Amino acid sequence: MSDYRVVVMTSDKYLPALRPFAHLFNKYWSKETQVVVIGFANPEFELPDNFKFISIGKQKDYPFDKWSDALIHALLYHGIEDEAFVLMLEDYWLTRPVDKRNVEILYQYALQFGYVLKIDLCGDRLYAHGADVKYDTVDSIDLVKSMPGSPYHMSLLCGIWRRDNLLKALVPNETPHEVELIGTTRVSHMQDLLVLGTRQWPVLHTLGLRGGDHSKLKLEELKPRDVEEMRNLGYFNVWEKPDKS
């Protein structure tokens, strides 16, 4: 069993996305990795045994422009006391097997160095403008450093975050997009915090519900057999067979 946990943020409208998320997570990551879902209303379907759902209250108390408040509240008051953890959103659907060994190495790196804010597990930092692609290596992983002028330091794509530093970087009353954009400007001025990525890209996921529209599926990047399997399980019914009553 891995030492780290995966924290997944969701909302009431996006709850159906947890079914494909969990299916692909346990297929391509691990059934042993513990996942904590932070949301509001409890889902009306069962989640796998390695998933735990925590309600932090009512959705109305955390509208879209208070998304950051929900994350802050979860970190402070709902048992997310992990020194470091992986943060994802519920429509980050995995498209290939995760390199679990490299994720564990990067997790241990984040624990060792207190100045790390985030280690990107996708290719986000690798392709960021002005990134230092020769920053360092750890084991067989090439580390990429996000430079002060690089965009999207606070990108919410799958990454490992140190809890203490994430709380320093977050402020109330921001949407996810504002966390990424305005938060990036804040982090650019926090010279004691470091945002890293890798050349190796240990986690590859798509965004199953693109553009913030919870009513539209985006399946092109998933393997056809995965799409067929989940469609047969009825996981896409809420989008493909909407209730017309």
C-alpha cells in the first residue's frame, strides 16, 4: 500500500463523474491507494472500498466563486492532515497505467524538501514557458523547475502538493480558474516555494467533462475498450440517456 493519499475535489453537479473516475483509477493506478473525495451531497451510488467520501457541508455555502474556501475548509477541518498528498478533480480520468514507482519517489521528495509547493505529475511544467528542464534528477527522474515567469504555477492538473505550502498559496473567494491564474501571480512572488515537474510524466489523464460543462462528455482520449466497458456499466447514462420526464 502506498504511503500517500489522493484527494479528489467534487461538487453536486459533478458527482456522476466519480463513477468513471473510480473505475479508471482502480484499473490504472491501484485498488490499494486510498482516495479521499471532498464534496457536499453524498453520492447515490457506492464507491470502491479504497474510496472515502467526506461531506464538508452544503453546496450552497460554497458556490463556484468560493471553490478555494471549500479546499481550505477541507484541509483545516476535515482530516486532511497529510504532510503531502496528490490532488485531483473528479473528471480527471486516467488513460494509461500510472508509473506508481515514480509517484512514490516524487512523494518522498516532496516530504524531504519543505520548500516544495507542488510536483506536477502530468506534462504541465515540462511544456511551461521558460521552465528549467535541467533543474535536477532524483533516482531516474528528470526534474523540471517552474521559473518565476512561467504560467500556471498553480495549475490544478494532477500533482503532489505539500499541505502547509498549499495553505500559504490559497486565499478565500476564488474559483478554480482564479486559483490557477491569480494564484500563479501570488506564487511567483513567493521565492521560498518551488513548483516542479518531470520529463517522465508519471500520470496521464484526460478531462472527461471539458470546459466546465458538466453536461458534456469528452471521451476521445480514453481507450475505446474503456469507453465500451463503462458504457455497458451505465456510467455514462446520465449524459447519454438523460431523463426526459
